[in-house]
Amino acid sequence: MFLMILELLIVLGALYVGSRYGSLALGAISGIGLAILVFGFHLKPGTPPTDVIYIIIAAVTCAGMLQAAGGMDWMIQVAEKMLRKHPNNITFLAPLCTFFLTVFVGTGHVVYTLMPIICDIALKKGIRPERPCGVASIASQVGITCSPIAAAVVSFTTISAANGFDVSNLQVIGITIPACLCGLMAAALASYKRGLDLDKDPEFQARCQDPELYHYMYGNSATLLDKEITPEAKRSVYIFLLALAVIVIFSICQILDCDIRPVFDEKPLKMNLIIQIVMIAAAACMILFAKAKPKKAVSGAVWQSGMVAVVAIYGIAWLADTYFSNYMTEMQAGLQDIVAKYPWAIAFAFFAVSVLINSQGAVVVAMLPLAYSLGIAGPVLLGLLPSVYGYFFIPNYPSDIATVNFDRSGTTVIGKYLLNHSFMMPGLISVIVSCLVGYGLVSIFY
């Protein structure tokens, strides 16, 4: 028992130290923890999460080409037009825009261009920017468990199938999308009158008295409406949407028992391989038909953040699998009674691990096999899938930090005491409501 606790502290220590340096370091420093467990304590190495990594590479390559071709600029222009047309409802519309951008593209890092626009619209309309910005940043990450091409969703289906719960990507998002939308709208409602109105906020009014600060806040407008969208940019979006449609068709046919997947050795081709093939092919089509430049894609924010996620998941998931696989019997004995009575309690474990490792895909890969080994039913885990997002709790994630910097009014903040920040309230409300709704939905449909 002493060694088990000591080795757990090594795992947690590696995750904590890595989180202080960022996602890339998180994966690399997890390697130090892995080396100590294997060479120092002679634990048998776990299985590297290669399936998840391949899917991330394929999806991020496709999304990177979409960005390089200018397709993302067109998508954000469409979102901006809607937001500027209905500025009074920005606290509700902004999170919907960031949520669906993530759902379509499979990564939350596409919102960096849209977030300054959200801040600008709110400020010019006299709405406290913290209200839409806080929940919009949360929504950009919530969308990951609702995207059919995101690593978290594909990992869930792959691991579930290996544990006897055969569920498609479409069935997963059929639960997570309505559940997470309910959670986000609850968070937006709670944010609607959050904080003082700008004309009653003494700190903001004091900033307005400084001519330089006033010009900084009101002198510029963030917009993409004046950017020319080329035919090739629109073509790249059509290619991307067609790729998503192909994946959805495979999933629908699988659900309807008219499976059209190719069969090899009497087994249909796995969906994770289909997603990889379709995404890579779509990326190639963007190069050939939408003039997407590979060099531009590689230098883009989406591709770079995706590759960082690959390293992070590689190190984190391998470290976690090494520890859990060696102590599975002890954990089953210690936790089985609790989860038998309260299977929903696993959501707290998912959330706590996410706080540490900043990756929903890594949480699924690291924790889902353990959850199944404890005897928790697949539908229950599906309903609780939104709980793998907990890294808003400590505001060190790039999207949250960027949002604070984009808000020129200074109302979106990381508090003096670290945890009293602008993302805590909408994040907690979103996750709690999403899990409750998801748990209710699976109780009805499964």
C-alpha cells in the first residue's frame, strides 16, 4: 500500500509540475514520471494511446488545411454577422458560436479570432464583456465532447467498444450535444446580469477617465467583415463539411443496422480508421482544390496547438495507464462498493483528473478503462462524459488566458485569489447541468 501511494504521488507530481510549464511540457514531464515508475519501481509499462494520437493528427491536419485555405475566416465571418445583428443577445449567442465552431472543427483553439470580436461587440453595446466572454470561452472547450471528430469522442467509442458497449460517434454526440447546450444556456442565463453594468462599475468608469485607456478600449474595432473571402476559402469549407457528412453517414448506417463499412476478415472497418482516412483525404482535397498551402497550415495556430495536444496526450495517457494497469486489482477492491451504490461518483474523478491534465481526450484515455473495470455501465459513463472538462478550474488554459487579454474593458479577470476568476461560475454551472441532463437522457434512451 505504501508503494502504491508513493507511486501515485509521483504521477500527480509529474502532472502538477508539467501543468506549470504548459501542454507540451506536460506530456514531456509525464515521461519522467513514466521512467521513474518503469525503471525505478519496475512497473510494467502500459499501452501508449496510439489510436487517439492518430485521430488527432488526422483531424488537426484537416482543420489546419481549412485554416490555411481561409475557410475558418469565412466561418467566423458568418458568426460575426449574426452577433453584430443581435448584439443585445450576445451573452447567449456568443457561446453558441464558439460551441458550434468547436463541434465542427474538433478543437477549441479556433476561437482566438472570434473572441476579440465578442469583446468588441459587447463593449460597444455597453454590455459588460465578462458576461459573454466568460461563458463563450467555456463553450469553446465544452464543444470537444460534442464533436464527432474530436479525440475525446472517438476515444470514448473505441474504448467502450472494447469493453462491450458498442456505441457510435453519432450516438455519443446525440447525448452530449443536447446535454451540453442545456448546460451552456444555464451558464449564459446565470451570466446575463453578472457583475455591475459598465455605467455603474466604478473601476471601469475610472479607466474611462484616462484618455489613453479610453482610446485603447474604444478606439479600435476587431472585425473580419472587411476581409475578402476567396472562392477557394469557401470551397475548403464545403470539402470539410462533406467530410463530416461522410463520417455521419457511416455512423447513421451503423445505428440503423445497414452497415456500409468495408469488411476485412469478417469484421467491419473500425470507425476510428474511417475518420482518419476521411480527414486525411479531405486535407489532401483542400490542397488540390482549395489552394491550401501546407507550410501555412503548419505555421497556423490550429495545427500547432493540435500537435502540442498529441505530445501531451501521449505522455499523460501512457503514464496513467502504466499506473492504473499495475494496480487495477487494488483499485477495484477499494472503489467497487462506492461506484456500485453511486456510479455517478466517477464524474468527480473525471473532473479532478481534468483539472490536472488540461486535456479531455487524455482524461478519457486515462480514466475510462478504469471506470469500465469498476463495473460502471457504458450508458452511465456516456451521460457523465461532460465531466471530463475541468481545466477551467485553475485558469491557466490558453483560451481562458487569451480571453482575459482580449477583453480591453478589464472586466474579464483572473482574480486575486486565483480561483475567483471569470470562468469559474459559468464553468461549474455548465458541467453540473450538462452531467445532470446527460445522465437523465441516457436513463430514458438506454
